[in-house]
Amino acid sequence: MTGYRSDVPENWFVDPVNLGVPGVRRPEREDDTALSWQTDALCSQTDPEAFFPEKGGSTRDAKRICSSCDVRGECLEYALSNDERFGIWGGLSERERRKLKRQAG
């Protein structure tokens, strides 16, 4: 045997953005809207009930998902600027966001 021969063409490439691989961001475009970050949010690919627990319910699962999300900062910024009062946004609960706003203000 003279060597390994691959049947895959040299110019073969799979674009992770077009495949919809979570966490792979599209390059910034002029037509991006203020909420385009939401398409890359891990929460959009999971059960939304985890992010809006009943009063006294656990926020652990939602926060774990947020901790590895590439758009966590954009999410938190959105929640703070739009005064989101319910749910987990950017890895923080309503109470944690209120505390953060008080400390910043």
C-alpha cells in the first residue's frame, strides 16, 4: 500500500453556522436586529419552563445552561435595559438583577 487516500475532496467544508451548531455565532451583518443574539441563545433550544420557575422553584438548571451560553452578556444587558421582571436572564434571577441595578445606580 502506497498511502492513505481519502474520498473527501480537499475543498470540503461544513459551515457550522449553516448547520445551526449552538454557540457558533454568525458574523455581524448590517441587517442584524437588536435581538438577533436570541438565535444563538442556548435557552432557545431548551425547555422555556426552566427559565420561568414557579415562585420558590429551583433556578439551578436555567443558570447551568446560561453559564455556558455565548450570548449571556447580551441577554443580561437586554433584561436590565428592558426591566424584565420575570425569569432567568443572563444567568441571573429577578432578585439578582434588581440587586445588580441597585449596586450600579
